Amino acid sequence: MNQFPWLTTLWVLPLAGAALVLVLPAAQRVLARSLGLAVAVATLAVGIVVAVRFEPGGAQFQFVESHRWIPAFGAGYTLGVDGIALVLVLLTAALVPLLIVAGWRDEREVGTGRRVAHIYVALTLIVESMVLISFTSLDILLFYVFFEVMLIPMYFLIGGFGPRTDDAAHRQQRSRAAVKFLLYNLFGGLIMLAAVIGLYVLTARENLGESGGGTFDFRAVMAAANSGQLGAGPAVLNALFLGFMFAFAVKAPLWPLHTWLPGAAVSATPASAVLMMAVVDKVGTFGMLRYCLLLFPSASDTYAPLISVLAVIGILYGALLAIGQTDVMRLIAYTSISHFGFIILGIFAMTNQGGAGATLYMINHGISTAALFLIAGFLVSRRGTRVIAEFGGVQKVAPVLAGTFLIAGLATLSLPGLAPFVSEFLVLAGTFTRYPVAAIAASGALVLAAVYVLWLYQRMMTGPVKKGNERLYDLLPRELVVVAPLLAALLFLGAYPKPVLDRINPAVASTLSTIGKHDPAPTVQPEAATGTSGGTHK
């Protein structure tokens, strides 16, 4: 039965919108922004339709579209979503309209080119399109192509758009940050390409394609991998796993492959930095959950302890470095390194609670980071500096801005009642059942997060109004339109995460069932197991 191609519409719409924006007359800057926003809202509407029609108890992959692409290689244009991909699609589609509004005038800060606004909006829509097809792809080669292609528009957003400055050193720093972002991720992608080719060779040797030969169909390869039909020894499968994992660990990023992130985050505009940290980088953690676990279950199990150790190091490292920062935007960037550590820890705990918590953490991190980074960006654009010591007393002159900053900061430290608390609790609970030492060590970041968030708020927002801050003004209506939905989402998901978890849990359970992993059984002390109501043990 033919069905409407919702997933194709989902990613083609922003791509077509980008093309339309680029062909508008150069003088139509407002129209270019407005058209970009309309396209982003339309994409969100399509995402909502997909979410409403999605059946949590239905087939693992829904809205499947499958067409031949390169038959000689067994590559197809195959799309589909499970509950994990669905919530990430919604996160992407919901954030992009807010980022376009938040960066409404960002492009004015980078130069005097007549088509700057057009290019800025078009690049944002292109990134959205590439991310959406990555989340919905069920063909390994198709995923890889767009996993790499999204780097190009993101590179131009980092290197070509940022705070306007006459300082040549600052311009050079922005250029270096963009190049570092691109080289790190391209190198990771090159390693992954070798693994993709190696995996294809295995499928060709076993004639897993529809008409013999190899295949890139994710579902076929997943079935073969979990039934032992790939016909490769542990050493080969471990090597292929590491090829995929390396690329995803760079993108996520996982310590020690994180060093490109802080520079890229502070060099881009706040909206572009959020697009990178809250949306693009999620493709890395999604890839770990989708491809590493399902295609290489044995290798995932082998390397899970090592990856968990690296994740814990990243959690504590990011939090400790955040405390020592003097640049507010760089501080927030380091918190993301810590949060990605939690996500990766939950994934490789390979428990239902850990996997659900990690997926929910992807959503909550995207919302909380967007709120905190954008509010900080609004403040920095008013003051003209990112140096924390230059602020002070902001709550006296801009109380709404200070109040929203506090809520976003409290969400970042996972305060109970706000969305990140639920996901962090699930990650720690799910990890503890398999790796208790790692869970205990990671929980130390809760204290460190309280230190860097509350100390940051104290230095910037409280105390007497420092010289230069007396003319700061409160959030504008356009800025409130951006901030209000983010804070509302943090409050709603903190109190009632059930609608999201209802879609995540079946997908996580299916993933673990496919790879043959089960939650560890509770350990019962012999006394408790053999005791009776009338017995006493000493």
C-alpha cells in the first residue's frame, strides 16, 4: 500500500527552502529570514504529523520508504523511524525555528555583504535537512553520506559568521576553530568510511543483498550481525566497531576527542553554536545507539567498560574545566562535554533505564543548552564581552533576563523538577546496575555542576551593578519568543516526561532484545533470600 512520503518531505522541505532563500533578490533580507522561518515551522508541522501518527506499540521502524539507489552496490534510498529517531527528529524540527528567530540579526555582525542574511538562513536550513535524513536513514551508505555532508554548511556557519570584530587575531581564531572542527570530523568520517567498506565486503561475501552480493540495508545487516551470519571473527568485528565508534566519538564528542568543541562554540554565533551542540552533535550519540550496538553487539559488549571509563572522565573533566573558565560561553561549552559523557555512559550501560535515560538526555540537553547558551548570548551581545568578571548586578537592571538565566542554569545542574534531572537519574540508575563504580564516580559531577552554575550566576547576576552594566536592558519580545518555549519544555518534561518515554522505551527495549542484553538481576543477600517472618539471622 502506498503512503504519503512523510520522511522524504521532512528533509526535502528545509533543503528546498534553502534553495528558495538563496534565489531571492539581494535586497530582500527580511523576506529571506521570514521565508526561512516559515519553512522551518512547516518542517516542524510535518514532524508533528509523523509523531502523532507514530504507533509506540507498532513495528520497530515505521513510515518506511524504500527505493533503489545504487543497485550494483546494494545501496538504497531507505528511510524509517523508531521511537529514538522520532524524538530526535522532533528536537531538531522544534529547535531550528527558535534558532532562526534567535539569530534574526546575527548575520549583520559579520560584514557588509548584500546576501549575508540569505546565506546564513540557507546554511541553517541545509544543516537541518542533513541532520533529519541522518536520523531517518535505514541505509548505512546513505547515512554515511549525509553524516559527512552536514559538516560543510556547519563549517561555513562557524568560520563565516560570528561576532564582528576588527581584531585580526579574533578573526584568525574563528578561522582556526572552523578548520579544526572540519578536520577532526572529516578524519573521523574517513575512519568510518573504511569501516563501512569493510562491513559491505562482509555482506558481499555472505551474499546478503536482495539479488546476491553485498548490501547497505541497515535492517538486513543488523539481522545478519545478531544471528552470526556475517561470517567474521571477533578481531574483524572489533575493528569495524572501532571505525564506527571513532567517528561518532569525535562528533559527540567523547573525551579525549573533544578539543574542537569549545573553540567552535565560542567562535560561532550563539544560534549556530546551539545548532552544533544541541542538534548536529546528537548524530554522534544517535549513531552509537543505532549502529554501534545493533551492528556490532559483541564488540560493543567488549569495549563497553573502556568507553564507560572514558565517559566518566569526560563527565568530570568537563565539569572541572567549566569551573575554571573566565569566558561565559566557553564555560557553557565545557558543560556540554560533561553532559555528552552522561549520554554515552547511559548508552553503553546497555540497560533499559540507561538507554532510555541516554535518549531522553539527548532531548533535555538540547533544550537546556539552547536556553542557557542563547540567554547568555543575548547578554553578551548587549555588553560586548564574554568575560565573566565584566558582569555583575545584572538582576537589578534586567531581572527577567537574570531569572530565565537562573532557570536554564538550574536545569543544567539537573535540579529536581526540571527535565535534565529525570534523564540524569535514569542514566545513573541504569549504569549502577551494571557498572556501580562508574555510576558513583559520575555522580560527583552533580556537585561540580552546582559549583559552576551557582558561582557563575553569583558573579554575573548578583551584587552591585558594575560599571558598564547599568545600561543593559531586559529581554525583548523577540527574545522572549525564543526563551519561553524552551523554559516551558524544561518544566513540562521535568514534571511529566511520560509522553516522550512512552516512545523511547519500546525502541530501547527492542534494541537491547535484538542484541541479547538484559538488565542485570538484582543481587539479593543470602540472609534476605532465606529469612522468614519468624526467623532471626545474626
